[in-house]
Amino acid sequence: MKEDGGASAVYSMGVAERLTGLTARQIRYWEKHGLLAPDRTKGRQRLYAEADITKMKEIKRLLADGMTMDRVKAHFANREARRIRPVEERPNRMSERIPRVGSLYGGANRAELERLINRKGGK
């Protein structure tokens, strides 16, 4: 079941086919390869959420652009890994930019740049 509890999973396989231009066989193939994880009714019928439909369209586009199935899987795995990374493991993006900014302003002092970046409040 999805993180949202499946509340938004309302599209049947037939509706998903019409909305995406895919065949049921393609959709089941992607599910088999772990790219999709639809909710299911008690009768085991697949139900897709709007996010699933969007993802199917993106997969279709990536494959049409020449990406292999393995690359598509890696693309979504990397996206998911970035999305759920704990805050303390995320890089401090401004601190990473200090060397680049320093090189743009040749005479800039690193300590001054850090002070400006870390300054609290406005002017």
C-alpha cells in the first residue's frame, strides 16, 4: 500500500491505459520490474493514483527518449533516495558554493563569504 494510504488510488487498469496511451501488458511489465506498485482492491484489482499515472507518462517518455529499463529504474531509485535522505545527511548547499563564489570574486576573503552566507536576518 502507498504512503498516502491509497485514498487517491481510484483509476482502474482500463482507465490508466486510456490516460497514458499504454497497454495493460506494458503497465504490468513495469510493475513486475518494480517501477509501479499499485494499490489493490480486496478482489486484487489494480488501482492507480494520479501520481502513478504521472509516473507512467514519465516512464513512457524516458523509454521513448532512448533510456534503457535499467537506467529508468536507477533514475527513480536515485530520486527516491534523495527524497527520503535525513536532513542531517543533506549537504549544506551554500557552504558548498563558497569555493566557487570565492573564485568568481578573485580577491574575496573566504571568512567574509562564510560570514555573509551564515548571517542571520536581513540587512
